[in-house]
Amino acid sequence: MRNFFSRFWWALLMCPGAVATFVHRLRRQKDHQHRQLPSETIAPEPIVANVGPLALLAYARHFFSAAQSLPANGDRVSPVAYYLFCHSIELALKAFLRTKGVPVQDLRSQRRFGHDLERLLDRGIDLGLLTVAHLSRDQQLAIQVASESYRSKRFEYLEDALGLFETLTGYASQPNLATLRSAAEVLVAGIKEPCRQAI
């Protein structure tokens, strides 16, 4: 380090122009620091992507595939499988609703739909979902029962006593995982054509 400083000062002494430039830059920097720049708050408008039904369907398929690829746990039930199947169902239902002209803002809004599978399913049924995705009554019930735990993120976090109870009891109050899986499969397969036609 000492060698660096001796070279630095030697270069300054040998080049008087360099000394003047160095001093000038220091003064400019000091003057610039003392200037008060007007403060201004810039608030960009939120960006809302107009996500189409095919994009949502593609994500629904990916989450479904991820759930399918989980290793078997024997008798133990994994919250990860519940979460992935429910997320696949959510995205598939939202893809169908997009084909019917439901705005993205409504799908994201917690007051309208958000992550509420039951509301999404009910609105989908109102708009003719069952004509393209033939969900059985058991499959519809499985989605409705899983909706509360999915919406409140109990499959993701152990934040409340009910979530801990669900984990300890092996999700006994949740629908049969095979029924939930088949509901996701029916939805992903059934809405494929309406999503293609919506382009």
C-alpha cells in the first residue's frame, strides 16, 4: 500500500496538470454535495399484466405435474401435494374464467376471488364450466372442502392452531387426496379447448 501512495504522489508531482485536475474535481464534488436538490416523490402506476387463459392453463399443468412427481409417502399425507393440486385447480379455474371475460383484476382481488377455490368454482359453474370439465359431485365437494385451508395458507405455513391440528391428524378433515388429484386432472384436461378457442 505504501508503494501505491508513493507512486501516486510522484505522478502528481511529475504532471502539474494532473494536480490541477485533481484539485478541481475535489472542489466540484464538494460543491455538488452542498447543493440541495429538490425532493420529489415518484409513484409509478401498478403494472397489471393481461394474462391470457393459455398462460394460466400452462401454469396449472406445471403445478399438476409437480404434484404428480412427488414421491409416495406411504400412509403419510403431504401438505405439499395438497398445495400443488389446489394451486393447479386455482389456475385452471382462473383460466376458464378468463375465457369468459372475467378481468384479471377481479381474479386477483381478494374481495372477488383471490385464492378462494370455492368462489372460483361457483362462478365457473355459473358460466358453464361443467359442460367442458365434467366434475363429479365428489370432486366438486373435494374442492370446496380444501378451499378454506388453501385460501388461509394452512398447506404452506403452521401459523395457527387449526393448521397444527391438521398436520398432527394427517389432514383428516381434508378431502381424499386422490379425489382432489382427479378434480385437478379433469379441470386441466377439460378447459384445454375453451382456452385455445379464446385466442
